[in-house]
Amino acid sequence: MSIISVKSLKNDPEVKIYLQRADKHLEGIGYTEHGLRHAAITAKFCERVLRSLDYSSDPIRLAGVAGFLHDIGNVCGRVYHSQTGAIIAHSLLSEMGMTSAEIVGIMEAIGNHEEDIGQPTSEISAALILADKSDVHRSRVRTPRFISFDIHDRVNYAAEKSDLQISKEKRSISLLITINTEISQVMEYFEIFLSRMIICRKAAKVLSCEFELIINGNKLL
């Protein structure tokens, strides 16, 4: 049995090729960055969520792996990328020697991370949803000159800072975002991200927590 971690994946050339090509495909169809940067940040947030809630080392490690690989399915196309990503992750992790007992939890998390069809039912899947939806930041915008035309680019570019705060004592998970309202109004964030906030609330409940959205210091959810 091999102990697979985020560090293992970062050092694996095959994983890097898959993620880079997946991001290249999204760049070609006009999506924000979904490559190695987003993979690393999502993995870090996954681990932080479970570590802050005092989960043991194995779920924390597996959540990180799921976070790093969650968008790998974009190499096959954006539609149903969560399902194709789960299958690709199975293939890669099996070749690395990960056990089936660990792989199935990662597959479940990756296969359910999208807000339109996902259903969080485990601590790993819940952590992945919260981590993925928290990465809202201007650095993900590829072409800032188009922000006046594309609402997704505009909202991401307006986000100057985003962070997750987890309180074990209060059983709360808070997404804090600082938005430059000269670039995008807060209502535009809700226009495109409301479904993401709904699945975040579901994910928080799986972890016996309440989800909060705080934008520019104001609690909105």
C-alpha cells in the first residue's frame, strides 16, 4: 500500500500533464484558471477545513488529494467534468498503489463537487465543496481587458481577497470575500454564485456546521 498525499501528486509528472491540459482546454473555451494553482489552493483549503474541525490525519490527507485532483476531468470537457474526473482519479490513484477503500471516498468527493448535480454526503466531499467554491480571486482571470463583457471574469477580478474561517467552537464555516465594488457590485456575485452558496450550506451541515457568507464585512448568509 502506498501513502498518497498532495505532496505525492505535486511531484507526479503524469498528474501535472493531466491538470495542465485540462486547464488549457478551459482556457480555450474562455473559463477562468483551473490549473495547478487552483488545485493547490483547493487542496490546502480542504485540509484546513477538516484539520480545524479536529478530524484525524487520514480524512485530512484524502480530502487534500481530492482537492488537488477535483478538476482533472476538464481534460475531457467541461460538461460532467466531475464524473469524468472521478474516473480519471481512480485510474491514476490505482496505478500509484492507493487502496480501493481510500479511492472510493475520493471518487465520491470529486464526482459530487459541482453545484448543479453534487450531493455532499461525507466529510471529504463536504470539505472539497467548501474549498473549491472559496477560491474566488482576481488572479484566476486570464484576460482582465474582457471584464466589462464577462460577468464571471468581472466578479472574480473584483474579488481582491477571499478566505475560509472555521470555528470548531461555534461550529461555523465562514467565507470572507473582499470585493471592489467599483469593478463589480455584490449583487452580481449572487447572480452567478447563488447555487454555489446553497451547496456550501449543505456541505457545512454534513460537518455539523453553519455556513456564513461575509462580503466586505457584511454577513449576507
